[in-house]
Amino acid sequence: MEDKQESNMYDVVVFGATSFVGTLVARYVANHAPQGVSFALAGRNEQKLQSLGIDAPLIVADASDAEDMRRLAESARVVITTVGPYDLYGRTLVRACAEAGTDYLDLAGEVNFVRDSILTLDETARKSGARIVHSAGFDSIPSDIALFRLHQKQGSLGTTRMVVEDLVGGISGGTVASALNAREHVAQLDEEKRAALRSPFALAPGARSTKKVRSTGATGDLAPFFMAGYNTRLVQRSAQLLDYGPEFAYSEYRRVGSRWRSLITTARLKVFGWLTSTHLGRRLASRFLPAPGEGPSAEERARGRFKIKTTDQESVRVELDMDPGYEGTALMIAESAFSLLEHEGDAGVTTPAAALGDTLVERLRAAGMRIS
């Protein structure tokens, strides 16, 4: 395999730079790239790329064109892609990166897409030297990094709980589209595959725990966290790669202030889950939720923040005074890219914690995230 620094034109390429979140990522990279790091912006529409006004080379590429994705992968040391839903638009690029030996980052929160990547591309990536890092935004860096730090403090982990103690932030149309598409795609699979996706170890093939903990209902002033369904599976991949121990079991909740609010929040989540379990319900939900490309205003995002606490015998806090799904996510995925450039790690289909560890922790701290 050729040395990446010699064979690839750019250190970082941001694909999907004109999307709502992609633009934030592109601007973060432009403003915060370490000295000497080169970057380019990529997307389908050259005029939209030019309209960003960012001084960077532009690459026109279509996610559905295999040759475009091959050239894109071969042009970079690290590819960041915000082009989702990944089940629809991400498969060609992630395969191209795995084959080219190019490091890859996305914002995927789709169990089916990431599971397929692990099952079909892990060996390819190991052979080529690529690090395929899924879920490098609010899905699921806070959860993943908190557990990584807890494991450093405590050693083997047992029954571990993450609680979202404070969360202010909006939701983007891209996130909505990914969630609804994931439901639509899974509904078309056979029962055996659906059962595999429901497993807590869907993203950790072959893994098992002696304990089972599921965040499915209200408890005190805690309600299930709406991102737990994905986060809890992603961190099991880290547990598998980093060996958190045979008794590791993990759940996620959100503190809502009272038992009554907990019951209401839990009921709302169950109603939404029921509604989006049918094709008609998903179509109805899409009419009332943000469309792709839509999101909260800059003023709304400026009020964003999050605070989580992850506890077993020890505890770890992770906090950031940014909207977690927007500026916060841009920070997380961009700092992950910079970490990949400076950190040598094992190749394969991996996670932020397993791929980047302390390098990412220190970069996130330097960027303003508080990690105990």
C-alpha cells in the first residue's frame, strides 16, 4: 500500500459540505485545521460549493457514482461524509475508502448500515489499512468517550448507566430522514435480520455479557434517552474492541425532573415508536418534522448545550456548551479527523474511542469539551 501522505492530494475532504450540518463541518475545518493540514470540499453541485465562500479546492462528486466515490476516496487521507441517510447514500463511499486504505468518518446512527459495514468491510479495511470510524458526532462520541474514560479509571466495567443531565438542542431534517429511512429499510428485511438488529450486540458480532440491562421504561425522574437505541449498540463495539469486561452492561436515560414527567416522556417515545413502525405512520411523521436541509436558526443553536454523567463504581462527566447536533457535532467529527491524521491506530471498522482514544479526548478538551 502506498504511503497515504505521498499518494493522496488532501489531508481531509468534507463530502456533503453544502448540507445543513455539512456546512458547519466545512467551516469548522476551515477555521480550526492544524497548521499544514490541507483540505477540500466535495458535493454534487459545484455552484452550491462555491456559494459557501470557503477558500478551498472543490470536488464535484455524486454519492451514487462508484467511480466518483473511488476518486474521492483516493484523493484524501481522511474523508468526512455528512451525506445521509447512509443506508441510501453511504454504502458506495465507505466501501471505496475501505478498499483504498483511506480513513473514513461519518455521522451514522443507523444500526443496519453500520452492522453491514462491520460484517462486510472490516477485513477489507484491516488489509488496506483504513480506519472506518462510524458515528463521530453526537451519535455517539459523548457516550463512547465517557465509557472509554470510565474504563481507564476503573478497569473492567459492570452495570453502567449514562444519564443525560442537561440537553438543549434542535433536530435537523437530515437526522429525521436517517431515522425514518432506517425504520423503512428494516421493515423490508426478513425476521432473522430484524432480530439481529434488535440485539444489544448488533454492532458487536459474537459479543456477549453475563448481564442484561435495557433502558426501556421510566425510573424515578429518569426517562429513556431517545438516542439510547443506537448509542447502546455502538458502545458495545467499543467494549468488544477495547475489552471492557465480560460483565459490562449499559443503559442510557435522560433526567426530566419528576416521576410524572418521566412517565409522560416515556409514553411519548413509545407512541412515536409505534407511529414510525408503519409505512403510513412514517409518511405522516415526515410531514410534521423538519425536512432534509432544514434545522434550527443560529440564535436557537447558540443556546444549545449538553451534560452527561456515566457511572459504574467510578463516574465520568462530559459537557459541551454548544448545540450537540450542530456546532457540537461539527466540532466532534472535525476533531476526530484531525486526530486520525496524528494518531496511528489499528485498521478496521471501528469506533471513535477504539480508533482514537486519548488523542481524541485531548483534542476535544482543547476544543472546549469538558471531560473528567
